[in-house]
Amino acid sequence: MFLGSVLKSARRVIAATGLAALAGLAVPHAASAQSIDDILSKKKLTIGMLVDLPPFGLLDAQGKPEGYDADVAKLMGKYLGVEVEIVPVTGPNRIPYLLTNKVDALVATFGITPERAKQVQFSIPYSAIEIQLLGPKKLDVKTLDQTVGKKIAVARASTQDTALTAAVPKGATIMRFDDDATAAQAFISGQTDLLGSNNVIGAQLADANPDMGIERKIVLRSQYNGITVRRGSTDFLQWINTFLYFVKNNGELDAINQKWFKTPLGPLPTF
């Protein structure tokens, strides 16, 4: 499914959370560590998830979150024996939602980086994507130097934003949008020359817009994604790592990957 088909419904959900996200940015001190006992005692696990990045996260016909990340979150709930509530988040408000206790954890295609680890704690990786610079076939861009004078769309505060900011030379213009769907629409509509995205969105855009001849121009980096908790939640994080180790080895995580990507789960690093 091309992400444009879920853009309108995702925007409505995201807009409804906007003011709360701003409030979260204002009170980062509200963060509190969590333990497994906290989750078990309330009998509910609240997970923040992107809903504009299919097949990792999207909204179904009834407006309910689904996708790879949703299935991982539901599997966590199954092993904990608790109800799972999925709360839609955006790239910019993921951390504020976590730090102000609006969600217990993030299963939100969140790339593991040292900078982010100053604010949150990551599990071992549960998924991976390739960060790419995408463009139409007719545009001759094979090196980063050739992006000078070009406009590049990207989702604000995303891993691809970080990768682009570090890589593109002076003279290239990075245009930041609220989410991946909006950035992709800007690229498709011709507002920008290139798009900073990932292999999943790239394949969807190419299938949905065959006349554009969308292709991978440059690979910026591989992104390994971790389940994310508040700092100090050592007990909770240990359970998540144990859970991921177990479902990787018993085939359940591979089954989720096969369901949404039609390919086996590739090797994932640990730390």
C-alpha cells in the first residue's frame, strides 16, 4: 500500500496529538522510569507508534493502527498478559510522548543513535531499514556533490534528516516536513528534486508512480530500530530484550516480517 492512501487519516490522528506534543516538549522533567511491575499492575501496555510509514505503521479501513510495529507491540502484550493500547505518534513528538508518560514505550521504527540515547534507552534491534536519497531516473545524481542546487524533502527529526544534514554539502537545500507522508507528497508533486527516505517508502513510491522512474540515488546508511523506553527503566528494558531474543529464536518475529515484507527477517546486531 502506498503511503498516500493513508495520508489523510494519519494526518487527522496526528493533528489531534499536536498540542499535547508541544506540551510534552515544555516539561521534559516529567519523565519517570518504569518497571515490569508497573506494567503488570495496571494490566495495560501503552505503545507509541508511527501510522504514516507502511508497512511498519499505518491505519486500516477503520482508522485503527496496524503494520509490522503494531504486530510487535501486540506480541509484547501477549507475552506480558496485558492489554495493548497503541497511540499514534509522529517523528518529532515520539520522545516527548515517552518522556511525559503518555506512552510506556515506543515501537515506532525508531533508529538507534548515540544522540537519541542521551534522552531515552533502546532495546536491541527488532527491525532495520536502509536510509536512501531517492530521485527520478532522469535526474543525474550519483554523488552527494551533485545535490548542490537541489531541493531535498525529508521528515523533520527523522533518522534520514540526521543522515542528510550530516552528508549533503553546502548549497543543497533540505526542506523539512512534519512526517514521511508529507515529505513524499512534496517530492511527488514536484516541490523538491529529491527525497530523503528509506527502501520501504522508495519501493512504494516507485510502484505508485511508474512514470517518474523513482530510483535509489545514494545509500546514506543502514538504520537499526529499537524499542524505546525512558532512561532508568532497566527492569522493563531487560524484559524487552529478553522478549526480542526469544521471539527472534522461536520464529515469531520472522513470521511478522514475512507477513508485512514477504521476505525472511535478516540478521540484526546486538549490543
